[in-house]
Amino acid sequence: MTESLSDSQNKTHTVIGWRERVSLPQLGIERITAKTDTGAFSSSIHAFDIEPSERDGESWVTFSVLPSRRNPDEIIRCEAKVSDRRRVKSSDGSSSERYFIRTKLVIGGTAFAIEMSLANRASMGYRMLLGRTAIRGHFIVDPAGSYLTSKPPRAL
């Protein structure tokens, strides 16, 4: 069951945990575990084999995503219009230029567009990071909670 809290403007916010199952239907990603990070400004997803292109004068990018750490054979090839390209500072202090895309995020019963960067998260524990710009106005984070809007992952 999902809890909700109200702020002073009577707007109800869904409570999410430090990690949640989400989907990115426009990218063909049915399920991926996202780590919630209120310290991160933007969201990011582990992407590799990134190939930029141009269509009708607009920048596009094709890339691969490994939605599960447990199944390295499940690779999803995605494509999206580039919303921006900018420098991002990583948690280790290094910075790199990344492609940003806009796509629909579905978490619990809520769906909305987010912007996220395509990043090399191979050494990270989670393939997707949900940053504070995606969370703001939609959710309240319970750092002790986990999978509050979805069923826990299936045991292998």
C-alpha cells in the first residue's frame, strides 16, 4: 500500500523509498530499479554503445541499456531525441559531457516526463539514478523504505 502525505497546499505526494521499480515505456524498458538520490540534481541511466545521429535537423541518440544487474544478456536498444548536451559533475568529483533525453517515467501509479542523462554507471550498484528534479513536486522520500510503490524484485 502506498502512503501519501499532504503539504500546506493540500497537494498529496506519494511516498517512495530509497529504491523503486520504475518503467520507461517510451524506451521499451518495462522494469528497472532506480536508486533515489536527493543529492543528485539530475537523473541518469546506464547507457552504452551510444550513437548520435541527426533526423530532420534534430539530434537523436541510439543507445543500449542493461536494465538488470542479474541478467547481462537482457540488453534493450533504445532511441530518443536529444534534449541537451552538457557537463555533469559525478559523485567522485570528475566531470564529463553527457547527452540528455526526455522520456516518460512510470513509478507506482504516477506517469510524467523526466529529463535524464546517459551515463556510464557500470561500476555503480544501480542502473538508474532518480535525481531531485524528477522527484520534486511528485514524491516524498522515505530513506528507510524500499520498493514502496512496487513489489520487491523476484528472487532468483
